[in-house]
Amino acid sequence: MRIIAGNAGGRRLDAPPPGTRPTTDRVREALFSSLDSAIRLEHGGWDGVCVLDLFAGSGAVGLEAMSRGAGSATLVERDRRCAEVLRRNVAAVAPSAHVVVADATTWTPTGGPFDLVYVDPPYSLPDDDVRAVLSALWRQGAVADGAVVVVERSQRTGDPWPDRGFEPLRNRDYGDTRLWYGRASQPGAASPPRRATTMVEEEA
């Protein structure tokens, strides 16, 4: 595992302990090809972007965003073995990133509102529980209006989006992995413009 691009590009990351499922370099390359385009359109670049990485594992996604210039990142991981690996990776790549050892399904958000949210729960977590996590973030105002939200799941799992608060954009498959892209919309805020070019991807 490595950081792909940015000021820490090429730096290797410690892998999480056996039994976890880190996001592969190939999937992250495709993910950030899409996100770079979206972040440029919505924010003019990564500078100042506030990132939330839920079920963070090694922290590879949040730290990749920090390497590319994100203003801040909060990385939430319940497993204490993973959290130790996560802390080492944070210290090596982005010491200002905030590590939270907590269960993402019950965590009360701190910081934010977040402009980019990445949710990578165990594939065994029921779809309804994933929707509940997203609903809680939305109800608590933890996601900024227009925030990009990406959920990593197995192709065998269902649509992760709750009934309200999120506009589904598209999904992409990589082997057994499916990335679901969406955009958050807070109550009372103007709906974000729908841009077909918001998610431009170069296959890894």
C-alpha cells in the first residue's frame, strides 16, 4: 500500500492487520481520478477541503486526500489494532489528521461540516446500517451541502442511499468492489447544480 500522488506520493503505508479489507491501490487510483475532477469543480482544488474517512482502516483514503492538499481529515476506526496502524500512518504522512477510535455506526461527529465523506464499512454490515450511518451524518449537519459522498461496498450489497439527504450520482465496479458516488443536500439549502462532468474517471 502506498500514497499515490501529492506531497507524500510514493510513501508506503503500513497495512492493517489480517481480517481487514483495505481499499486497493487500483481502486484508490480510480477513486481519486474522479475526486480530483469533482473537487476542482466544486472547490477549485483540494486546499481547505474537509474530509471524513469512516471505517478508516489504514487511513489510506483520508491520507491520500491530505497528501493532495486537503485542509483537514478526520479518520474514524473502531478496531484498536487498526487504530495503531492508522496512527503510525498519520504520523508518517499527515500529522495534522485527526484519528478517532470509535464505532462509526454510533459515533457523534466532531469537526466538519465535511466536504468529502468516504464510507468503507465491512461488507458484512447490513445495508440498513449503512443507510443509518449516512442518515445520522445528514441529520446532525456533519455533511456540507453539496458534499461528495462515496460508499465502498461489495457488488452483492444493495443501494446504500437513505430516502433523503443524498442525490445518487453513479456507481463503478472494480472486481468485487463497487463505489457508489453521491452528493449531499442539506434541508433549506439550494440544490447543488447537477453536472454530468462532476465525476470524470480514468480507469486504473
